Amino acid sequence: MPRIEPIPWEKLKPAQRERMEAGLKSGAFTDVMPLQILAYAEHDAPPDDGDRHPNFPNSLLGGRLLEFLRIRSAQLGGCAPCSASRKSEGATEEIVACLANPSLSDDLTVRERLALDYLERLATDHHSIDGETYRRLAEHFTLAEILELGLTCAPMIGMHRLMHTLDIYGDAPPALAYDPAQVGVTWEALHGAPAVAAE
């Protein structure tokens, strides 16, 4: 059984079941159990708490926590633009300086420390995330928030790694020059033939 019990099929919203059934029928999904777990995070509206992050306005998680996650993910991935930008007043330079070692900051809540630890482990050693990790998170987060945390951290980590590889602030000439003919097209459309398989 998964570490987070899936929402039972009959307890899913009808629209959720319909989407999953359509995905099975089309071949988009071969197993809906992961979707039954991710369904915890589905919600109609974010909390009306006035703490919405500009990048994640519909998140169940608060803006300050999301900003710390965004900055720490950028630090881990080496994304210079995102590491330098600040989108929340709560992200003071003193706190940001401690994100690499949250135990050094008295200004972080237990929730923030747990979320930052989860992000770090997901980025650097996801095999270390076990049942105990999820039990600890559940002492301070709802199941919906835990899944939202994972669904927020996972693409964040990948995007920051991608931005690092693009060397946004680099001073070397581009490895690939601008070519208007290559915007939004496939290899086959550009060259009139499929890409040749490696020999």
C-alpha cells in the first residue's frame, strides 16, 4: 500500500472519476492509484488568508512558505535569477541566508522547517523520504497540503535545474543562436523529413 492511502474510488468526486476513466480508456493512464492520492490536493479555491504568492496564487500553502521553497529550490538548482529575486516581504535576507540550514534561524516555523527539509531531500536524496517523513509532515500539514507540497516542489526543482543549464546570466556567446524558423516547430516540419536515427 502507498505511504499515503489513496482516496477510495467511491469517495472521489464524480468529475475526478470521469477524468480518470477517460484517461484509462484513452491510454493516458495505466493505473489511477497515483491520481487517487494526488486528488487530496484538488480544491476549488485557495484559503482566503490574504497570503497568496504571485507565482502560486491558488496554492493551499501560504505565500511565505512558498517563497522560502522557491528560493531554496533555486539555491539547490543553481538558478541565479530565481535565487536573487524576492516575491514576498517575509523573505528577508537574514532568513534567506539560513535556508541552507534552517536550524540556524529562529524566524522559521516548524511547518517551514519541515517543508524545507522535504524539498531538500526531494532534490538531493528522494530515497530518504519514507513513511516517517510523511508522519512528521502530517503533524503540521493536512493530507491536501502534503500533496500540494510535493506537487509544488517537484516541478520547482526541475525548473531551477533547467534554468541553471541555460546559464541565464552567463557572459559567453550563446551556444545556440536565435533562429526565427525554429520557434514552435518540430524537426520534421523545419527540415521536411524525420530526424535521422543514430547510426
